[in-house]
Amino acid sequence: MAQKGKADLGELEERIGHAFRDRQFLERALTHMSAAPAEAKRTGSYQRLEFLGDRVLGMCVAELLFKTYPNAEEGELSRRLADLVRRDTCADLALLWNVGPFLRLGDGEASSGARRNKAILADACESIVGAVFLDGGYRAALTLIETALGDRLRHPATPLRDAKTALQEWAQGQGLPTPHYIEVGRSGPDHAPVFKVAAQVAGLADGVGEGRSKRLAEQAAAESFLRRESLWRDGELGSE
């Protein structure tokens, strides 16, 4: 069975910022089903901790968002929550903690590259959160999540909404007609044109953007409009 020795777990504890009082929780959190005892493949692996950690992660992120964005409406908080608890985010955290070398895997899984498998890393992240919760309680789990996701919580890695959707929602909220887009120019060679598009909202100046496709140009035009109106910053709608 391919795994790191128990003594090395101190390195992982240091990376995640939690020293376990009972390391059995951490050991279980790192045990893939392929390495679990034959008589308890599911209960002896990290699957139960993954289930728990998924719920704890959601609760911790919800509390942090509630405190960080006191003026945000429920819809914005929900979009931020979805970004922070999705599988890709969990896998990114596992990579940040360098969990891969510590995973307890069966020989077949280890030889197939499971230590770099994003699905397995995401599972391990959630199971570690569950383990921290059981070992240190909710506040320990909250501290873990706040430390790991603090920057991303304030600055999402990807836009919470695309610009066209954001502009349409804003226009509807103002009682304005749905924005529409018109091509106002094109440049570059035929095989690689650059489109110039205007985003038009009744009664307001156009937003203009360019892109290698009409779709990208429309997104750029919508973002230009939103930025001009101080409604868009760092790839998301402002919450004021």
C-alpha cells in the first residue's frame, strides 16, 4: 500500500494550520476506499468524513460571507457560496496543502496517478475539513476555512456572473428594456477578425467592447457599460 509514514503527518498539519489532538481523524481523512480495510471499504475510508466536511464547509463559508458582505443580498451571497464550495475550489485547496503525497491509496490507485486526481483531491479536502471539525470543533473548522479561502472569498477566481447576465439583471431591476447588442465595426484579416460591439440600454450611452468573436465582444461591451456606471469591479457586480 503506497502512503507516507505517520510521522510525516506533522508536515500536513502545519500546512493546514491545525495540530490534531487525535490523529486518527486525519489518518481516516486521508484514506481512500482502495486502502481501507477489506471488511469496511466504505466506513473505513474518508467517505463519511467527506460527507460531514461538505456540510461543515458550506456552513463556514456561509458565515464568513455573511460577515464579509453585510450589504449583499441573498442572491449574491448564494453565488459567492457556490464558487467557494465547488469541487474545483476544494481540489485547489488540497493542492495548496500538498495533500497528494499523504493520501493512503491502494497500489493500483497510487500507480494510476490518483494523487493528482482532482476528484480525489476534492474529496480529501472535504474529509480534512470534517476531520478538523470532529477534532477541534466548529471554530477550528472556521479558522481553517477562513485562512485557506480568505483571499478567494474577497476576490473570486472567476466572475460570479458573466457581464451580459449582470447587465440584463441590472436593467430589469431598473425597469429598463432588455439590453441589445449591435456590431459597430470589424478589423483585422478575414481569418482572424476583431469584432467591435455596442451594448445598448435605452436612454443611456452605449458600452463598447472588442473581441475575437461576437460573443466575446458582447461580453466586453457589457462589462464596459457596467464599469462606466460603477456597477462592476474585479469581474463581479458591486454590492453597494
